[in-house]
Amino acid sequence: MKQYLELCNHVLATGTKKEDRTGTGTVSVFGYQMRFDLNEGFPLMTTKKTAFRLIASELLWFLKGDTNVRTLIQDRNPIWDEWAFEQWVKSDEYAGPDMTDFGLRATKDPKFAEVYKEEMDLFKQRVVSDEEFAGKYADLGPVYGKQWRSWTTGEGSIDQIANLIEGIKKNPDSRRHIVTAWNPSEVEDMALPPCHALFQFYVSDGKLSCQLYQRSADIFLGVPFNIASYALLVHLIAYECGLEVGEFVHTLGDAHIYSNHIDQVNEQLSRTPKELPSLKLNSNGKSIFDMDLSDIELENYNPHPRIKAPIAV
């Protein structure tokens, strides 16, 4: 994963200090590209342990067109918890402790962190047990799954992933194998506007490659997940289309390291990368739309220990 470590070094050395929506502050560069040959191993971070199960669970959630975190909570996946929780604590119905700037406060105040955890746990329990509550506060709006599988038009909806697969099978040399999550008419209705905004597939010599444009890239927490998620997507779409895997090309817009992640980035840079793991699909002929976590297996993953860092919401 030298490509990722080179990105970290580049941003630390040349980045500009900027303020941001979360109030945390970043060091940022604009425009950067990494390339990963998926035949050299699966690009999951080895300089820190990265939760592949959560990455795979989230991607399958996207592919099923789901937008409600109830599914993820039931799958023990907390990736989107904070954004759903924010909808709840900002609502008129919420009557618990003050949760203003809860994400930032929880990282600075141990006492508040305990209160935050208690409120989050109560929220998640209610999401699972109360379907009506989940429908109101655990749905994130028209985020990735909605745009990928049911892009709304005046005449109905468009299943971009199904169309993508059909296009790759019927016309592999097309330059229109594109899926976009950035829907200007619905961005304001999303709990979080899409960071990984548009991707394009490319077929050459029986191999499938993908380039992602990511408008906003949280380098320490988000980008390792994004790399692995889209590498997995290439494997899944290639499987569905009867192709081998090629490259994943990751193009970043605003690539940033949050100010409270710099120590963690430096710790990661001090570590020596290990051999990449490999990916195995145990699909038994299933469509990717019917797969679950048991169908996706990561082999020979032996990373350095996990490095914790707060998420900026």
C-alpha cells in the first residue's frame, strides 16, 4: 500500500491548512490519483488493521439499494450510525441530554463520551425494535443505494448498477459505463452528500478496471475503506460479467487529513507495509445482488494493529 502512504506524505508535506464543515480543521490538497493493480493482491491497509467485514457489509447494503441504517445495525456495522443519530438528536421529539456537536465533544470530554455512548446505544436499540421509529430517523435519505439502484426521473427510476452490468456484457468497449451518486436535485435531502461521487468501468483484454472520482477524501479514516470498497466492487462486477479484474484508479478532489488525525497518520507512516491479502468469492453461482457476507472471504490478512481516531461528523 505504498500508494496510500505516498498520499499521506504528500499531504503532510504540501497541504494547506483549511477550516471545514465539522469545525475540526484539516491539512488539504486538491487533486491526487492512486492506481492499484488488483492482480497484485487485495488493497486492504496493512499498516493498520482495517475492518473488512464492515466494508463488505456496507457495499452489499449499497448494492441492494438500501438507505436505512437499521439493516447495518442488525449486521453490527456502525459506519453510518453517527449520521442517523444526528437526525434523531436534532429532531423536535428528542428530549435527552444536549448532544450539540456530539462527535467533537465525545473526543475531548470522557464524561460526555459516556453520555454519548449511552444515548447512541438507546437509539440503536430503538431503531432495531421499533420499525416506525427506524423509518423516521434511521433512514438517511436518497444516499448511495438509492442513487445506484433507483435514480428518480420524471417518468420513473433508473437502476444504474443493473444498466452498468448489462452495458459491460453487451458492449464492453463503450465509454459510457458510468454510475453517479451525485444527484443535484436530491443532495439537500441526503444525510451526507456523496463523497465518492462518480465511477467509470473500463474493459481491456478480458479485464475490468474502475476509476472513482471522490470529491472529498478523509485520508486517515475514510480513504482506506473507500479503496477496499471499490476494489471489492470491481471484483463483484467482474464476477457478474464473467471478466477478470484489472486496476482500481482512485482520483481524489479535496484530499485531507483532519487536524486530530495527524499523530495517527505519522504512527502509520512509521510502520512497514506487509504483504497484501487476497480475496475469494464463495458465490456458488449467486448473483451479486443475492450475496451476503458469507460469500466474501479475505485470505492471509496479517496487518499491524488498529489505530483509533475520532470521526468528524
